[in-house]
Amino acid sequence: MGYNAGFSRANNEGIRQSEADTVLLLNPDTIILNNALELCLQRLTNSSHIAAAVQLLNPDLSPQITGNFFMKGGLNHLLPLPYLGKMLRSIAFAAKVKKTNVQQSSAEENVDWINGAFLMVKKSAIEQAGLMDEDFFLYAEEIEWCSRLKKVGSLCVYGDLQTIHLQGESINKATGSPEKGYFNLYDRKGLQLMVSQMVRIRKQFGVGWLLFHLMMNTVEIPVFFICSIIDQLIHLRNPLKEWSLIAGFTKNVLTTWGLLFTIIKNKPHFYKMF
């Protein structure tokens, strides 16, 4: 590509140059097990599904979330918030809200969107839904893409086929972040995650939901500060132990506010944050 193009742009170029009827997005930090790639291709080709994945595993072979469901307004993006997220999770469990993902897929599980670490798609569906949105640098791009693919046909996870996903090795080296997964909102990786999520919410759910999410992240700042002090005092620890996390989170929220009007306009913009 000649530059660090990110997930969407680089994969899109690969798709453009591909000649087969099916394409596979596959992370470099994956280990294919027991011919899972070939078997997935055979099943998808002979099915009515337009996209499929295999069950992702952690290095210890425990299941890693692969298939997911959409939640109104993308409310699941609030769950990583340090304290408000925990409160919302408790409310959701009490109300028996449908889970947003499949922890371990059955032999064939229909889902709304698939983790981009292993995402196999029929070229005919891409021709109808379009390529991935090139505004995204990293994170949330496959969610937005699957929302368009799902309008074309069904997506599934073949749970009896498996691939190990080391999860986050490349991005952690690039940003110096020690945390894997999607609950880190405090450093450069966290900023990219936060901005990409806001861009995805704007594109999929509209301006109203974007403003709601940004306000919730803003409310979290004083909640994080006050609850953190109380929590540390209760456990007889330094009350400012999490100060660096609070400061990092606050900086990321303010930076995201600075991009608000650009995100609202929804015109082409490369949201590369590092």
C-alpha cells in the first residue's frame, strides 16, 4: 500500500485484486486447526449464507467470542466504561436482556456480525453490499461492514471448526499497550478504539445515538474519579492509584469531542489516531 493503510483499506485492496468467488479476511496472529479454512470454504460455498467464520480460540484453547448480535444504538459499546459499564451490565442481567454475543458457537450459529480475525465472504455479496468503509483505520470496521452484508444475506459461525487467535499482538506492539481485548480506553490504543466505535455508531445508528454515547463517556469521567477514590479507600489502597487511567480516559474523551463535527458530517475522513 505504501503507507500504514489500516484494516479496511488494505483488505479492500486485497479484495479488489482477488479473482476467486470467495475471499477470506484472516489476521496474521492466527493458527488454523484441523483444516478449518478448507472445511469452512466448502460449507460456505454449498450453503445459502453469504459469510461465515470458524470458532476462534484463545491460546489455552478456551473459546473466544466470534459471533455477535447487534444491540439497539450500539449500547454494548458502553459496557467497557469502568463504572457506568458495570452498572449497565448488572441492569441488563437483571432484565434478562439478550446477550450481545455467542461465547461458544454450536455446529452452525446464525449471527449478526463476525470478528474480523477470520471472516470469509462470498464475492457476490460484496458486490451488493460494497467494500469495507475506508474511513476506519482499525476497530469496528467489520461490524459496520457486516451490518451492510446482513442486508444481503445471512452470516454464520461454524462452531465445530476452530482457529487459535492470539488477539492483539500486532496492535499492542505498535501502541505499547499492555492490554488485549476491547476494554482498554486509556491509551493510544484506547483512543483508536473509542473513535472507531463513535464513527461506527454514527454510520449505523445516526447522530442521535452518537451524541448519546459521547455524553455517556463524558459523564463517566467524574464517576470514574469519585468511584475510584472510594473503591481504593475501601480496600485501604492509595486513593489516587488509578489517576493515570482516569487522566488517559479523560484525554481520549476530549480528543473524541474534538472530532465530533467531522464524525457528524460523515464525509470521507481517515480516522487514524496513531
